[in-house]
Amino acid sequence: MEQPRRITDSFPRRRRRGPGRLPGRLKVKKDKDKVQVKVLDCPRAPSQPTPDQALLEMLRRFDLSWEYGPCSGITRLQRWERAQELGLSPPGPIRDALLEYRDNPDVTYRWVWGGMGP
């Protein structure tokens, strides 16, 4: 009676070369004296003016007021413009602040409850 064939029977057998070595792996020689680290120069963002706490609090109140519609998935400026188009008359100082601090993510994006996001 013949034994059933296994999938491993169709592949050649390989022997391990020494204890703990996996087949196909090469031993890498480490020379501590010849280690070189290449640091890439990354362009830094231009320094952004820091908004004051009163402005950030005003923006948080704008985020939390439901009269201007939902604020998830869009920037604060997009929400302000949508509210303006719908005739909801959002506050003008909010738009001025959003345009002034356009490159600052703390101002551009909505505040997440618990301080978990920008």
C-alpha cells in the first residue's frame, strides 16, 4: 500500500547549516567602527506666528456651535464659507483669523474634544 503524497515531497530537502540558522539566511558581519549614518536635510517649515489663547477659544466656540452645521471632515474655513453660502451669517472675525493664520494647523483644523487633535 502506497502512502499519500505530501506537498513537501515535490520540493528538494535542504539541510540547515549549523544550530539556529535558518536556510537561505546569510550571516551579516557587523563592524562597529565602519557604521555611517546619513542624515537627510529636510526643509523646515517657516516659523508661524503663534495664535493667542483668546483666538483659540473663539475658534473652539465656533467648532462647538451647531448653528453653522457639522464640522467633521472639513477645515474651519470651509465650514465658515458653507455657513455663509447657506445664509447662516457666521462671525466675521472668525474668517479674518482663519485667513491670517492660514498655514497654522492649530487654527486651520477644528478642535477635537479632549485635546486629541489639531
